[in-house]
Amino acid sequence: MTITLDDHIRVWNYSSVRVMDIRLAVLEPGERVQRYQLPAHSFIYVLDGHAQVRLDQSQYNMSRFHILHGGRGAFIDIVAEDRLEYYLILYKAVMMLPTSHPLLKYSGVDSSFRYQYAFVPGHPASLLLKLDDMYENWTTPDMLHQFQARTLFYQFVHSLLLQMKQQGIEPMAPDLLSQALHYIQEHYMEPITLKSLAELFDCSVSYLTKLFKSRLNDSPIRLLAKVRVQAAAKILARRGTSLQEIAELVGYPDAHTLSRSFKKVYGITPAQYRAAVSQTGNPIPEMPKLRTRSALVVTEPQCYSFNDYDSHLHLSGGLSMVKTSRSSSIATAALLLCFILILSACAGGSTAPPTTASGKGTVAESAIGQQKPASTSGTSTSATQTYTDSKGTITIPAHPERIVDLTGSAIGNLLALGVKPVAATYDAMRSPYHKGMLEGIVNLGEGNNAEAILNLEPDLIITYDYLEDTQYEALSQIAPVVRLKYGGATPQDLLLEFGKITGKVQEAQAWVDQWNAKIAEVKPQIQAIVGDQTVSILQPYAKGIYAWGNKGARGGEILYRDLGLKAPALIQKDLIDGEGAGANLSLEQLHDYAGDYIFTSNWGWDDGNPDVVYESKVWKGLPAVQKKHVYFINVDGSYYNDPISLEAQLQFIVDSFLNQS
């Protein structure tokens, strides 16, 4: 959505604004402010003098009474041609609207304050008087005067917007990509995450990722890694700096993480790179990536010049967009191979390179170096397998050792197979049935911090297919990502899939066989008690009651699928025969979906009081309640249907039916 001046005015009306600072600045002729990133939304008002000003990609010739607005995160350059005197007003603004407000349905409206405009007002004196008064009050060390400065700021903005409307001035959207690239280039040595980058430029993580993908065919994190590695390569050319020191200089926590990223870009380790440069005196080119439409390459640093600013995202200090061709990629790969051969010859080793099944070594193996020795079981630690997930066929490790589990609820499948992931999300760590099994597993919270996952150096990431494409793109740059279809398999079939993924097929099948044997043992006993009566699973929450079928955990898979018990007609139709897992029903419908036996607990995901249901006359009048056929399940463990959780739930179900007395 393009923000018009009327939209901009509307946003000002619904926002809370805080003045951060009011400054009076002077630049002598020839002095400059270079590549200053605005820490907050800003107004610049020229009192006297003349200057060349660049705000991101836009250039302005500013003189007396000229006013300019730029948003937080924008980069500004000022070159004074004669003595320049100007006001700088910094402010923050937050929209104060409920999420249901119709104004918020327009995409981009929340970034209105980042829009840019520059013009000479038709009535500059009224603005200047307010600015002078604002500055005088702001610089007086008294809270009441500073409060007065803030009230004058609103009057200043009102007068400014009024003159913009009279003169037909429209705000202009900033080039967010240019700003983000500038920021990465300037701050790559600092901790940067997708989330922090998006917050800095007042946009969502998904929007920022899509922007980079559409215009650069790259992700922000991958580009950040490339900038860091390129900086490391320059330092590597100089002796006397340890790899750990270099890692810290370019923004990595340790040498190992730097080495991993370096190898992805250049195809060799930093040590090999340093040795090759010392032998040849020339830097090694990056590995070509034929799957990308373009690549970012380092050029020599250039002095800032308004005249040579490249509108195609040329960055001062050395990043430029260049197209890759097949011939140039082949030449780069050949040149890289030559450097590796030089390294091999210098090493003087006589060990033959590893071979493929046909007995021929591959170029990739030659570039990377020898594989790790095979294990005593005869399985190579670098062996891979193909696996077909919900999105297609991918290549994954045959025996992954550093799995990051982002499923949130399926971690028990790994634990049941004797596989402990290196990290999992907060939801995965909540099950009481997994108590004592989670020591040493890193809690990733919601699991949306790609930087934290990258630092764990996983060899496999497992998630469900509801993962957004932008998130998948970021994660796939770290390790292979398996996307399982959410709700697309029974718990037994899901375990078998985990067995395929982890190389534990036999262990998975053994559990399934053992489970089927348990069901065969208790099923006749329970069916003899329940007979043709119905069973339901109900969970009160703040706005009603949730009913569950045979594919939403809470013991439903066991009750309806494994034990073959009967559900009320409404639940059978919508949640067992239908595609739904759970349904939101009203208290008035309770008699229609309450079974002769009820398994229940509060919902647990909100602050609703379950006693609103449990103490109601409708609930107390149910036959199941009056006959004491109501069983309270573990609320925290109800969300899981992995093997470990199923075993605990089955035991509870058996005890509930067989020990009614």
C-alpha cells in the first residue's frame, strides 16, 4: 500500500509521540556528516546556509528554510557548501489502535513515520517560531519547560502537515532494502538477528525476508554471513591474527562458527585460505552458486561520492550487484581448484583422495578434503540418504547427530528412539511425561531465532509443514529441513517416519509392535465395560468448550482409533469422519456432544476459569457426571501424542475404566 498524505495525517491522529531530542547544529564550509544512521524518526530544518544532503538513495540541494523528514534507520549524508546551521528533531511514535481497527488492515500503514519528504514550506516563519520556542524550552533544565517543548512539537507538526496539504506535497516510501544493506555493511561485527533487523526497520521478519529474496534472491542472514566472511578473508591475508580473534572482529562467537560459514562461501577452511594466499599473494574467489541469479562480490573500497552513487544498491565500502554467467562460474571453479591443488602439493602428503562407488574421486571431495574415517560399523559419518517429506524429496544425513526439533509436540518420538535433539522449542519442553529426559537440550523459546539455531551447528532440522516459506528459506541455509505434514499421520506412522529420518527404523517398528500388543491385551476388557456407550473428550476454555476427536491428542487416538470406542454423533461426524481435530462448541450444545464417559481438563492455553463449566447446572446434570464417569486428564500432558505420552495416557485410560470403584 502506498501511503498518501491523508493516510499520514490519519496515522498521526492515532499515535503516541515522544520527543527524544532537539539539537541545534552547525557545519563549517566543507565539513560533512557521513553515513549517519538516524536513531529515531527525524526532522531537519535548515536555518541558514547551503548543503548537499543525501537521505538513503535520494539527493537534495538544501538551503534556508528547507525541511526534510526521514524515518528511523535511514542513512543521511550532509556536505556543507557554506556555513550550515540547522535544527535536528528526533522523535518516536507508536500507533495506539486495537488490532481490530479498520486502519490496520492496510499493509504498511504502521511504517508511515518512516516515509520521507523534503520541501520549502510556503510559510516558513510560523514553523521557525515554533522551532525556536521548542529549542529554548527543551534546553531549559526544567521538566515543565521540556513538557512545553513536547506540546509545541505537536503544533509544529500540525503546521507542517497543513502546509504540505496546501502545497500538494506527498510523503515518499523509503528504500527499506537499501537501508538494511547499509546497516549490515556498517554493523556486521555486532550481534544481528532477523528479528532485531526487522524491529530496527519497523517491519515483520517475513516481509524483510521476502524483500531480500525478491530483489537480491538471497536471505538477510545469508547475506550477513557473506559480509562477515568477506571481512574475515581480508584479515586472513594478514599474518599475526588468530582465528578466534578474527571471529570476534567480524561478529562470530568463536572460530568454529566462522570456519563453518567461511567454508560455505569459499569452499575451503580459513586455514587453507590463509595458506593459499601466502603461496600465491592473491585472494581466492568465492565459490560460485549456480542456483542464484546474482551474487554479491567485494570490490575495492571507494570514497563516498554523490555522483557515483549506484541506484542498484551499490554500497560505499564495497558491495555491488553483478550477474553471474556460466562461463564466469566455470572459470571461478577452475581457479579455485587450482588453488586447492597448490595446497595439496605444498602439504606433501601421499594419501589418495576418497573415492566414490565407481572408484573415482569427486571435485567436491578434492575441494573439501578427505572425508572422516568410516566408523567401526562400516557406516560413514558423512553418509546421506534421501527422504520424502510433505514438500518433496531432500537429502539428509543417514544418521543425524545434531537435530534441532521445531515441531513443538513431537519431541517424544525422538526420545523414544533414544535420540536426544540438541535443541527444541518451549512447547516441546512442557510435557510432564518427558520429565528427566530433557537435560542438556537447549530451549529455543518459540524457535524463530535463526541466529541461535545457526550457532548450534545442527546437521538436521525437523519441523511441521505449517512453517512459512520465508522461515524455511532461512533455516535451509543452516541445515537440511524436514517438513512433516501436521496431523497427516497416526502416532504410530509418525514414529515410523522418525525412524526413517534418524536411521532407527527397527527401533520404531519394535515400539509399534509392542504398542499393538498392549492394545490387544486391554481392548477387550475396556470394550466389555463401555459396550455401546459413548465417550467424549472435552476441555472448557474462556469462551466455551473444545471437543476433540481421534487426531488431536488428549488421548483421542487411543480411545477412538486403538480401542474402537464410540463417540457422540456430532463428534463422530465432524471430528472423526471429518477433517477437523477439535471443535469449539457452546455450553448450550453440551448434551449433544457429552458422552456417557467423559475425559476432561481445562484448556490450559488461556486464563479461562473451567469452573464456569464444571459448576454449571448443565454440566452437573449430565448422566456421566451423575454416574461419576468423568476422568480428569493431565492438562500439561494432554497436548502430546508421541510414544512416551501415549503410554502414560493409555495407563490412565486403563486405570479409569478398570478401576472405577
